[in-house]
Amino acid sequence: MGKVYEATVTAPVNIAVIKYWGKRDSALILPTNSSLSVTLSQDHLSTRTTIRASPDFTIDRLWLNGVEEDINASKRLVNSITTARKLREALEEKQKQDGIPAESVVPLSQWKIHVCSENNFPTAAGLASSASGYAALVSALGTLYELPQTTSELSRVARVGSGSACRSMFGGFVAWQAGIADDGHDSLAVQVADRQHWPELQALILVASDKKKAVSSTAGMQTTVETSSLFAERVRTVVPQRMEAMKEAIAKRDFETFAEITMRDSNQFHAVCLDTYPPISYMNDTSRAVAGLVHAFNSARGRTAAAYTYDAGPNAVIYALKSDMRDLVELFTYCFPREDSILPDAFYPDPFSIFDSPEQ
Ligand code: DP6
């Protein structure tokens, strides 16, 4: 048996407060607009990936949550692995040019790999995200291959797997800069602030439905780009201004501004989905009831004390400061009891779903 090289990495899920929705290049996954997210704690929602490389492996193989999958079935997966292998190949070439004897350069780029990837959250919760999956894959390849690239540079490789994955390469507050280049070299993630910057900020995930979404993000955003006129306005005037205002709110730890922009951007993203033809509707009655409750809570407090945001599905993510979170959890538990819910979808604010977002 030849030598086996191995790397294990954990990457968390991120939740966007300025949404990515729309591609200008579907093959390279280049977005129509920049976006910004908060990376959640890896203790709660994350993917742990181990990759092994050996001269004895005859084919690339992949296990997802213990079940073997066809690694070649996903073009995006193949693209990410191929891109990382090319970076390793370039490194091996450089090592030889630098005078390192050829026999001391480990030809990892030529060896097949075995990838084993597991989520630490129930896949049935409908929160499974390709973001943590591709971020973990690319970070593990970066470690295994000892790539010299920075995390931002490696985020380009995660991006070709799934757009939002590039933001999960960092903890804390992360911007994905859309970039303008056709080859995508400037379309990458940068950390806006680290996780220690705002320890009082917390996120609560409310599972409104664990069903698989009817329209995937990839397909939905494509139809939006082709059919929505509201979308064009969002990309041109709204998002650039919001990106700047959001970065400033984070820098100043100004929760009220952070919260208002977060809710407005989620609302506009879902408005754009409804403006898509045929329309896409990700939120359900429970989601709308939660949004209404957050606004009622804010009016009762006389300030913007909580924010909601929804991705391509009905589950809510609530952002609030630690000092308000306990009351919010009580309120949601009271209004949406786990059993005998009057609403069509049961609603589960479990204690496990409270995250100290930037504290991983
Ligand atoms: C609504 O990153 O899943 O969550 O690039 O096609 O893989 P692909 O799409 P994906 O889209 C995420 C969309 C979103 C908003 C966001 O995370 O910014």
C-alpha cells in the first residue's frame, strides 16, 4: 500500500443579509450583484469533509453522509476538483523549477482522491446547504494540496461549485464581490469583519417546513434574470448602495440599520421572485406570519430589535442582539407551539438553533 495523504476540514453555513440572486455567467458562476452574509457557528450547521489521496486509488470516489454517490454526476463538483488539481499541478511545477529534486515533489495532482463529507445537521431540516459543502471540499483540497493561495483566492474555487459557497470560506461577516472580469478572477469573497467583531449578534433558525424546495436556486435565479424587470432595477441601483450601507452598519455595530437593510433586502429578493414569470414563491403562510410577528415585536419595543431573512425556502433566520434573543425565543415558542400548531406547517424553535453567529 502506497502512502496516503489526508486532510479534514469543517466549514459552516452562511446566511446572506444582502442576497445573491442572478448569474451573468452560469458556467463560471459569476453573479449579477455583490452580496454579503454572516457565517454561522460551525458547532451547529456545518459540513465536515475528509479527503484522502493515494497512488493506490484507481478512481475518484465520494461519500455524502455515509452513502456513496457518483462523483462524476455533478459537473460543478468535477469543476471544483479539477480547478484545485490544476493549482496543485502548478505548485508541483514551481517546486521543480525552484530546484527541489523531482523525487521529493509529491505528485498529489496525479493521484485519485476519496472524499467523505458529512453534515452535522439533519438533512431533513431543509437547511442542507451547498455552501458549507463546497467550502469544506475546497478548504480540504487546499490543505491536502498545501496550496499557497489565500482564502480569498481559494474562494473562487468554491464559487464554481456553488456561488454562495465562496462566502463560507471565511467566518464572521463576508462580502462576495461580484467583480467585472469575464474570467471571474475578481469575483471572490473577502472578510468584512471577523467573528469577534460583534459577539452580541445572534441568529435563530426557525424551520417552517422541511420539504425540498420546488424551484432550485439555480433554476429560479436563471428565470428571474430572463424575465423580471424589477430585478434589473435591484441590480443597478439598490444593491450597490445597500452593500456600502451594510458594511458601515457592521463596522459601527449599528443593529437597527443592519436589521432594517436585512429585512428590506429579503423582502426585495422575494418580490423579485414574484416578479419572475412564471412567478416563484418561496415563503409560505408561516414565513409571512413570522415576518409579521417580528414587526409587531419591533413596534412593541419601539426600536428595530429583530430582523428576519428568508432564502429560497420558507425557513426564517432571525437576527437579534443577545439581550433580545431570549424574549424572541419565548415569543416564537408561544405563537408557534411545536404541537397542535394552528398553521399548516409545524414550527420548531429548538434551543439548538440559537447561534452565536460570529463566535465560532
Ligand atoms: C437565496 O449559491 O445555492 O441563498 O450558485 O446556483 O449554486 P448556485 O446558487 P446558490 O444560491 C443561493 C441563493 C440565496 C441567496 C444567498 O445565499 O445569497
